[in-house]
Amino acid sequence: MQRPEPEEALTTIARTQQTVRRAVLRWTLAPSLAVWGLVWLVGYPASLVLTGDALTLLWIGLVTLGLAVSFGTQLVAARRLRSPQGRRIGLSWAVASGYLVLWASLLFPRDPELASFVLVTAIMAGYVLYGIWITRFMAVLGLFVTAVAVVGLLLGPVPFALSVGLLGGGALVTGSLWLWWSSRDDAR
């Protein structure tokens, strides 16, 4: 048997790393993006027509669904793949989620629109950071949704709800489909 050249071995390692990364994105990140996109597509426009307890219950249900899917897919992935980087990313999102709950509990009673803006942009900051470390696609997605949220906030409550709900949520769903589709060859 002939020994492979070092360049060939490094190329094979790089291809394998890319294949594994794309598979992880397909099975963990794509479902999370899809569910959060649907949460935003339903929740933000609904906030224009619902009030009081109905709106609160809707958001509690939607956020619970989003968290269940996000953390569920991460737990399944963590059992299949043992990665120090994956654990750190998961722990980072858990810590960030705790801070988001803190900020929401303090801001929502005073200014729901500003609270929503802070939450959306804080989550998008996480996407941009994820994009720096894992895949540039997430940085682009995070920056796009941040821009949508800023423009919406500047235009007022109704444009904010519609832009974040339709454009932001739609971008998350589209992003999940792109991640799923772009890694389909690696799944075979």
C-alpha cells in the first residue's frame, strides 16, 4: 500500500471537516432556523391584532415550541457528536438565553417594542458571532435581520412587527431551507 502525500491527506481532512460541519448544520441549525422563522412569521403579525392574555399565551406557546426544537436538536446532536467547540457553542447559547429572559422580564413591562427590538438584535448578534466561527452564512443572515429590525423600529410599531415578522421570519425559514438544501449531497 502506498502512503498518501501530506497534501492529499490534508485535503482529505479538510473535505471531511467540511462534510461533518455541513451535516451538523443540516440536522441542528436548519430545524432551529425554520421553527424560529415560523414563530416570527406567526407571532409578530399576530401582535398587531391580538392583545392581552391572548397575545401573551400565543407568544408563550410559540417561544416554548422554538426553545423545545432548538434545545432538542442540540441535545440529539450532542449525543451523536462529541465536540468541545459544540459544547461551548451550546453553553454560550444557554447563557445568552438566560440573559435574554432577564432583559425581556425587565423591558417588556416598560416598552414592549423596544424589548422586542433588543431581543431580536441580541439574537442576531449571536448569529453574527456564530457566522464568524462556523459559517459565514449565519453572519450574513444575522446582519440582514438586524438591518430589517432597525429599519422597522425607525418606521414605527406596525412596520416593525410586519418587517421582523415577514422579512425576518421569512429570512430565517429561507435560511433553513438553504442550509438543508446546500448540504443534501453530504447527507447521502
